[in-house]
Amino acid sequence: MKVIVLGSGIIGTASAWFLAKDGHEVTVLERQPGPAQETSFANGCQISVSHAEPWANPHAPFKVLKWLGKEDAPLLFRLRPEWLQWKWGLSFLRNCTPGRTAYNIRQIIAIAEYSRQTLQAVRAETGIQYDHLTRGILHFYTDARDFEASQPAAKLMRELGCARQTISADDVVRVEPALAGIRDKIVGGDYTATDESGDIYKFTTGLAHKAQQAGVQFRFNTSVTRLLTAGAGASAAISGVEVIDAQGHHKVLQADAFVVALGSFSVQLLQPLGIDLLIYPGKGYSATYAVTRADAAPTVSLTDDGHKLVFSRLGDRLRVAGTCELNGYGRDLNSVRCDAITRRVRELFPDACDYDNPAYWTGLRPLTPSNVPYIGKTRYANLFLNTGHGTLGWTMGCGSGRAIADIVSGRTPDVDFAFTGMAPARGAPPTASHPARI
């Protein structure tokens, strides 16, 4: 078949790679001049199956209220006169119940573990170099209440096959000696030895290059303006995609199937078709520092739970990312939030990096209220979704690409996950905020 993939972040590029491996003729449309120029450019770089607890959990409402109005809060919710934001927020609160949180964790772990295994296979097959480390991910806690509250989710993850082990404060420092300077503040941690880290930008651009060698055509500087439809009811389908190409010409491109992998921007494209996705952009921040003392900087990827920050060592760089700002589609840098990141990193690792010359960046994470992405079919026979991966796009990317290639090719994916347009995953019906039929 001829397949058009919309978007060339990690999700779109992985989709194109696996579709091409299935023998399809694949074209990728991207408005930027190259792959991985938006949300996949400079994220936290963790392959974190252990980070499966969604933002929406029983402890979230209290924390959100506590953080309201604080410019440097880990989660900053700026209320706007937007129906999507309010609808998303109400659904977020509905997903904070213990039952829905447990169901969502099951879905996230299923696709994340499948994706990690798929990434390892792609790495072995392609030899792509991306500063990856397989030293696990260490969650550390400096607040006893947060540590205590983390235990039920960690226990559930272990029951679901995620090797997230609770460890003492002394063990935290044994796993990552660079944390010795704050040993007196650490109350405990969780360590998942099977998790990984690596530069998402390097991997995605490398995979795009391999995909081009395999025959995938990338059309950069090409903006998608709308999807055209034909037929009605059960016979409704996408007849083409209207674009403005690199020369500024309006064109209609046709294919047998279309995969939407546009992250936060999937919503506006699909609304005219009657497909209302609950995806809201969560502006995430990152800072990249040059490592000046290798022995003082961490080599195990870290999650600072209290500050909602993640740390990944990328060769001679340290990438620190996190926080979330729900404030529309703007990507402007908030200096207060940038300074808060550097202040925390300097507290933890005072002699490790050049803190006078950080590279700050923001990206729009496509958040669903449940943190469970939309992957699968729609009511249009030849239109498919691979979007809404939130903070775990890198973690879920390769598995999501492989799964959507299976679905487009008429196969059932190997992973038990709540794919849209298909039978529900085991354990519970889909939540109201994440319907199977869209």
C-alpha cells in the first residue's frame, strides 16, 4: 500500500520505519526542515518503563492545588478560556481515582515494555549510535511522604513485570555515587536496572536516515492543512491530504492509508472530521549542560521525584528535563522555570557542570488525561492514530511504531493494549476519556 505518515518525531519516524519493513510505500510529511525538530528534539532522554504512574493519580488533585500560582511549580496549570483545556482538566480529575490509575498504569507499562524491547531490537539491527546507556533509572526521594506515597504504584508495577525495586537511602548513593553530597536529605528510592537512556534526537535522525535508505520518502518544509474525505457512514475514508509544500504550492497527496503522528497538533487536524481527541499540550522544559567534571556528574539516569525532573548523561553533556506547564501552544521560555531547573541541578551536583552556559529548550508534550496514548484505528477505514504519548514518547516510540504498522497491515499487535478501534485490553473497559471508538 501507499501510506502517508504525518509527522517525523520519534513516533512518526518509527511508524514509517516499521511500515517500510512491512513492504509499504511510505511518505512522511513534516513542516520542519528535518526530523525530530519539535517535541523529540531535546527531551529528558529516558527509556523509562518505571515512570509509568500517570500524572493523574489519587495524590494529584492536592498537589495541583498546592502548586497553583507558583511560577516554579513542577506542574503549572494556567486556566484559560478554552473549552479543550477545561474538558481535559475534568477528565484528568476523573482519572485520579485508584481504579482508573491502576488501569492506566497497566496500559502504560504494557506498551512501554513492548517498546523497550523493540528499541533494543532496532538498535541491534541498525547500529544507530545515540549516546545510550543501559545502567537503569534511579528514582530518589527527599520527602518521606512522597516516598511513602510512591510505594503502592511501585508494588503494582512489580506485579505487572516492571523490575522497579524499592531501596534505602544508602543504596541510592551506592547506585549513583554522585548523589553522596545530599545523602542526608535522601529518604529512599526505587531502582529499575532494566531501564535505559539515550539521545532521542540522535536516534530519531539516525532512524530517519535508515528509513530513507530503505525507500521512505521524507517531504520536509511541508505543512499539512487538512484531510479530505469521501463517502459516508461505514464507507467513509480519507481521499487525500492537502499540503503546502516547500515551494509554497498547495497540493493534494493521495495514499491508501494515513497515519496521524502530529503530537499536540493532531487535535486541530482531526476536529473537522468529528474526531475529538482529548490531547492538551504540556509545555516541558529541558536544560543541557556541558559536563566539566565527569566524576561529579551522574552516569545513572535519575528521576528527582519531588521536583519532577529527570537527568540523563549524554556523553559529555547532562540533560535535565521536566516540569509541565498547561498554558496553550506557546513555547516561550519562562526564565523563572529555567532558573529553577539550574538551581536544583546545582544543588545536587555543584561541581559537575558549566552552569553559566545552559542550553534551555521547551517542547509541547501531547498529554492525554490518562497518559495513555491514542494508537489504532478511527471510524475512517484508512485513517490511523499514533499520538498523545505525553511525557513518554521516547519510551513508547518504537513499540508504538511497530504496533501501528501491524494494525495498518491488518494484523493484531503482539502487545495487550487498549488500541483505539479494537477490542479492549484485558482488565477493564476503556475509560470514558479514552474511548475505543473514535
